[in-house]
Amino acid sequence: MDIRSAQLFQHLASSLNFSKTSEQMYVSAPTLTRVIQRLEQELGAELFFRDKRSVKLTAAGQRFQRFVRHWLDEWHQLQVDLQLASAELTGEIRLYCTVTASYSHLPAILDKFRLMCPKAEIKLTTGDAASAIEKVRLGDADIALAAHPAHLPTNLAFRSIASLPVMLIAPNIPCKVNDLLQEHPISWHKIPMIMPEHGPARGRFDRWLQDMNISPQVVAKVDGHEAMVSMVALGTGIALVADAVVINSPVKDRVRTLELDYRFEAFDLGVCMLAKRQHEPLIQAFWQVATAKN
């Protein structure tokens, strides 16, 4: 049995009308009859009851119809899968991440993605980590590399790709901040603090202050971990940031980690997108590459 014979049988099994199937499948009536007769010979069973007034499926014909329907469905799905696998996906994909993530995690993802989709156009925007989820939710970005928020909107999909330790950092230069940090015990309420404006870092900072019963002396509220590291490097105060930001910072030698008897919850870095867009081919390709285990 070939595909064409299966298609002709399937149409006739539905129409139960030789003339209609001949017309709609663009085949002559004698050819259609020969195809059905050949199938019956191969199977060794009659597929149709035929008389001058009607055509009906036999029990064997009904069973063969179920087989052919499944076989054709599998064939069509195979065609689709192979076409998608061989197709060169094109179009634009808008990415959003922090400057640090564009150094630390994005290059490895893009290297693989470009091999898979060499004709795709990538538009990258960098900015504050706390804004990443909102950028995706509002449709300003197709995909974001973002820290998992305390409350993920129900219409977003998120998949983890890395765990980023969080640290409290201080200046590594002579300054008033370090003089205050030399006191024993440390009077935390006297230490100038650089506060994240919002987002997961702000939640962790607030929790630490509450757990330690600290009334903070906030000298600045800043969007972006990179900006906080720079302000710490200038001797402005202390700040809570992801270790990847410090590692990739051009001023990393001007800051140091404060050793505390306190454990900050790590950031869960992942890929975020609108759930309803998961099946768009280009976005799906990026998602698969970004979340693949090395």
C-alpha cells in the first residue's frame, strides 16, 4: 500500500460514494476501482459492500479505516517534524537581560542559537534586572534572562538555567564606610547602605534588615546591580548584589565581600517568556537552546 492508495481509500471510506471521491480526489472512476480492488487483494478481505444504490464498509473495511487513519496521521506528523527540523527559521527575537548576564550567560546561549537559526535577527536590550519580568509581561521583550521573582505572574513561563549566590559587598579602599565596619560589634544602623530600588534583590535586602533588626541608613536607591557595585567601589556604602555582577565588574578589585553569619538566598536565574508564545518556532528554538543541559 502506498500513500496515494491510502488517501483514496480514506476519502472513499468517508464519502461512501465512488463518483464523489473520483471527482474530489482527481482520479478516474476505473482507477479508483482498481486501487480498491488491489487493496482488497493485498488484505485478502472485502473492504466495501457495493450495489447499485449504496456503498458501505465491511467489518474488515472499518478496521482497515482505523489503521489507515492512524497511519496517515503519523505520516503527516513525520512530514511536519522533518520540515521544521530542516527549515531555517527567520525573523526577529527581542531579548532583555542585565549587562552582566550579557557577559556571563548570554554568549554561550547565543553561540548555540546561531548555529541552529543562523538567519534569525537578535535585538538585545540591557537594563535593570528587576525590570526583566515586566518587560516580558508588557510585550517589550520576547524573552528575558531574569531572576525568579517572589511572585511569578500566571501568564509567564519560567525555566531555571543557573543559581547565582548573593553577597553583601563593601568598598576595598580607605573610606569612612570601612572605618565603621572595623568596629566590634558593628553598628549596622550607622553604615551607609545602597538599596536596590525593587525586585528580588530588594526583597532579600529587606529580609536581612528585618532578621537582624537593623534600621538602615539608606544613602541611595539604585536600579541595577552594576550601578550598585560602582557606587560601593567609590566608597559610598555597602550593597547586596549577585556574585556574577562583581566577578564581571571592571571595578571588582575596589570591592570586597563582607563575611557574615547570615545566608542570603541565591538568585534563581532563568529564561522567562509569555506562556502563550511557547510554541512560536523561533522563540521555542531559543527556549530549547537556553534551557538545554550541558
